[in-house]
Amino acid sequence: FAVRVAPLSGTVGGGGLVLVLAEDQTDRHRVEEVRRDFVANVSHELKTPVGALALLAETIEDAADDAEAVRRFAGRMRQEAARLTFLVQDLITLSRIQAAEPVPDPVPVPIDAVVAEALDRCRMKANARGITLASIGVRGLSVLGEEDLLVTAVRNLLENAVVYSPERTRVVVCVKKPGDGGVEISVTDQGIGIPERDLERIFERFYRVDPARSRATGGTGLGLAIVKHVTVAHGGRVTVRSVEGAGSTFTLWLPLRSDNDGSSADRTRA
Ligand code: ADP
């Protein structure tokens, strides 16, 4: 607790009366701690590819006469530069969404378009691993929000499903209308699954079940944190069910755009 004491002036009878303010600072300390951890994590995550780039540049200088080695190391440099780009892109997305909760200027967004666009952006990665992408369920639903952010959220779930699954398996996106005023978009894979003890933490920034595997597959460790913030900014939630060695299902629940929203927008225009 922080205690602040202020004299109360102007009280009848003069001195002695003070105002004592006791403020619970647990939350403030926790926020500060989380912020410090985040900055330390970002610094570490940035240092790794930058260090690798410096080392590779040095190696190229030493191997200048060996054209084949130069080509190989230049390729590795390109990979590290790409990793750095993905990390910076994810950091920008995360800070933009955290600053804009809830979404400031929501517009009607068709779920079919979100799913189609997210699938398109993952197709190459899936093809490269022989993974089949399928889309099933209800059509014609829409929510209020920002299309780009929703595409990013569904794409992040799809990319994880592809990356954390064995080759030649299946990833399915399913859209349901559970009848509680919302829409459910779920992504199911037949992948490695997530141990129960980690389920609670995977939405934290930079939390990885297997850091080496995540880095080897180009993961930034921010994908699910972005999914969570995008969902919350749309008034929704994200849940996960997983069985180790069998697969995972991530489900986004978002409030449906009600008839009211549509008609009031029409009235405003009229
Ligand atoms: P990353 O860039 O490491 O994939 P994410 O935030 O997207 O970061 O995911 C956090 C961690 O959750 C991953 O490192 C991985 O361990 C686990 N994970 C996420 N999605 C899946 C999935 N579909 N199957 C298995 N593990 C997953």
C-alpha cells in the first residue's frame, strides 16, 4: 500500500484534520514488472538475429575467396533479416492493437471474407508441408470490427496449426453460430498438441512450449498474444483445447453484428 496524507484546509475549528489516502499499489507494481519483463524480452529477441547477422558478415569477409561459402552465408543472412522483419512487424501489430482496445472505428466485416483471406495467406506454407487446408460451417455471418486485424488473428492460428503439425495432415477451419449472439471460428489441427501445464501461458508474449522448435520454424513468440488482443478488442474471447500428440483446437468467439447495428447505421445515413 502507498499511504498519502494531506491536511484538510478550511475545516471548522482549525487544525488536526487530515485526509489519509491508502492506495493499493499491487496492480501498479505488477504492470511495471510485466512492462520491464517485456522490454527485456524484446531486447533479447532483437539481439539474437542482430548478433547472428554480425557474425555472418564477419564470416563472409573471411571467406571472400570462396564463392560457394559466400553464397551460403548470404542466404543465412537473408533468413536472419527476415526473422528480424517478422519480429518488428509483430511488435508493431501488438502495440497498435493494445493502443486501440476496443477497435476505434468498427465496420461490418464478413466472416467468410476473413476466413478466405487467412486461408489464402497460409496456402503456400501448408502446400510446402503437404498439409490440407479445409473450411467448413455456416456462411453469411458478419461481425463489427477491423477486417485486417481479424484476418491476422485467424492467419496466426492457421500458421501455428501448419507449423506445429506433421507433414500430410489436415487443418480445418470451422465457423459455427452457437446461438448466444456470437460466432465461433475454430482452427483444428492434428499436430503435436500442447501440454496441459502450458495451456494457461501460451497467450503470453514470448511464451513458447519449446523455444528451440519455435525459433527453428521462424516463430516470433507473439502470434497468440496478437490473437488474444485482437479478440478482446472485438469484445470476444479465445479458448484452446489440446491433447498432446493428437492435436489442438483454438476457438475465437466474437459477438455477431446485431440487426440493430445494421439498421441504426442505415438510419444515420438516411
Ligand atoms: P510462436 O511464434 O512461437 O509460434 P505463438 O504465440 O504463436 O508463438 O505460440 C506460442 C507457443 O504455443 C508456440 O511456441 C507453441 O509452443 C505453442 N503453440 C501454438 N499453437 C500451437 C499448435 N497449433 N499446436 C501446438 N503448439 C502450439
